[in-house]
Amino acid sequence: MPCYSFRSKGEHIGFICGDFDDACTDCGAPSTNLCDYPVGEGKTCDRKICDEHSKQVGVDIHYCPTHAKHWDKFAREGGVKKDLGNVIPFKGA
């Protein structure tokens, strides 16, 4: 039975043992998120990521380390304001 180490900000905070299907692709810890980066045709990356390897970029929107780099570059180069500045937030019922 495998054991998984939990890390936060680079420090070990605990562990859990068991057979888990949803392990982080980067470190093997239990995944808490799927990468929400859009990859086309209405699909997202869906890479399994733990809290340590997730970058939250919006409400319940997380990117894996690879796509977080793309997002950071997009934001740094003004893409958020230029491309997303005129998006009207959805206000559900």
C-alpha cells in the first residue's frame, strides 16, 4: 500500500497511506484539483494536481505548473486587461 506525503510551502505537514486513483501527476500526493486551463474545443487540461502544485487563478479555477507559466506570461504581457477586460461576469440565479 503506497503512502503519500503532504507538503505545504515546501514543508512536510503529514502523510496518508492507501490506494488512491487520483494522485498528483507531479508528486504522487492525493490530487485536490484538475487543471482548468482551456486546451480547445471546450476541453480543459484536466491534469491531476495537489494543492502544492495548483495555482488558483480564479474562483475554483486552478492551473497546473506548466499552464500557470503560460497564464503568468499572458497576464504579465497585458492579456488579462486586453482580452478579458470586457468580459461580463455571469450572475447565476
